[in-house]
Amino acid sequence: MSRVPMLIGNWKMNKTLQEARDFAQRLGQQSMHLKPGCEYAICAPYTSLHLLRVMLPAQVQLGAQNVYHEVSGAYTGEISAPMLVDFGTKFVLAGHSERRAIFGESNEMIARKVSTIMKAGMTPILCVGETIAEREAGQTEHVVKEQVLSGLANLESGEVETLVIAYEPVWAIGTGKTASVDDAGQVIGWIRQILVDQFSSSVANHVRILYGGSVKADNIASFVGHPEIDGGLVGGASLEADSFVGMAKAIE
Ligand code: PEP
């Protein structure tokens, strides 16, 4: 089946309001290049969500980078799913490798976030991927399988088919090194097979699985050209509007 490709930006902890405004203005000037055959989103820091909701071109949806699994209460410093829904947020990242490594998020915490995002009516982007040590030890398949299965543990199969998974080998994030297209396609093929085995072929065929890790305008087409890869989750190269548009044009 044909799945609509996606280009998702992850700004990480970048951009003041003025910088976010400049990005949105520049993207707006080039919005004719954002074609309907692809879905676009920017996962921004919470502080830029309102501005982006107002200023982003209509083709570009709003994403957040994190959420807390409780709806309200004494959780100082956290943001809940209903708060994100208020901003018109469509996508939320869960399990990004920086959250796993720096903030100690476990597979169990990530699973709670995934179901919280889903139950609030937003779309989780579940991020999975092996470290370089795990790859060199031949554990990629095992690590990714555990992350996928535990991340989806609280979902019904009807929910699973609407979600997005991003395969992001940790060693390729922000390093300028990418997985080869064949390697990325192979791991994403394994992920799809996990979904077949655990849920059904129909579910597996609906789920969009992206590649992330040093994607930019001059390499995204080769990833998206692979039949298993449904788009890119992009950090550094999503920070400039011209580069975002360059990737959008390359996917066409
Ligand atoms: C990311 O932040 O998810 C990412 C893939 O970053 P980069 O594109 O900079 O490697």
C-alpha cells in the first residue's frame, strides 16, 4: 500500500521567539514548495508552539518534543497532553534518544507517554534506535525490537496503525554520519515485520516508519526512495527554512 511520506523537523532546544518567527516567515514565503503529497511538521520547544500555530503555513503541522503521562497535578515543570492539544499540536515525539540517554527515560515511561499522546487524540512519533556499541555487538535487531514492542505495549491494534515510528540509530544523530540506505531500509523492514507478527499485516502496512540521523536536503531523496522508508525525522537540517524547503523539494 502507498503511505503518505512525512518530513518532520525536530528543533530540539533551539530558537528564541524571534528566531522561530523568522523561520515561519521565511517558510511562508516558500510554502508553494510544500506539496500536498507529503505531510510536514515541526516539533518545536513548548515556548514556540503558540507562535508557530499562528504563523506556520497551513501545510505544516505542529509537533511537540515531549509530554508527561499524567493529565494534571503536582508535577512541577511538566506539560500534559491536554495542554498540547490546546495549542493545536498534532504530533509528539516519544523516546527520542536524547530523552532516553540524558533524561533516563525507560521503555516503560515511553510506553506511558505513547498511550497518553494517543488517548489525547494526537499522534505519537515513537523513536527507536541502537547505540554504536549495540550495533557493533550485533544487537541492533534485539534492541530495536524491545524498544518497539515495549513502546507499543499499552496500545490497541486500531491505535497502532495510526502511529509513526522513527528509526534513528543513535550514532547517526547530529554526527553527520548516516546509516546507509540499505541498512536503514533493512532495520525498518524488521520493524514492519515486528508489527506484522505482533498485530497484523494490515496494521504494519499502515504505520509510517521514518529514518532519522543526519538527514539533509542532499541525502533525503535516497532514503525516501527506499520502499520501506516513509520519510525523515530531521534535527539540524530542519532549523533553517531554506533547508527544510530543500528537503521538501527533494522528496517530491
Ligand atoms: C533528531 O534530532 O532526531 C535527529 C535525527 O537529528 P539530526 O538530523 O541532527 O541528526
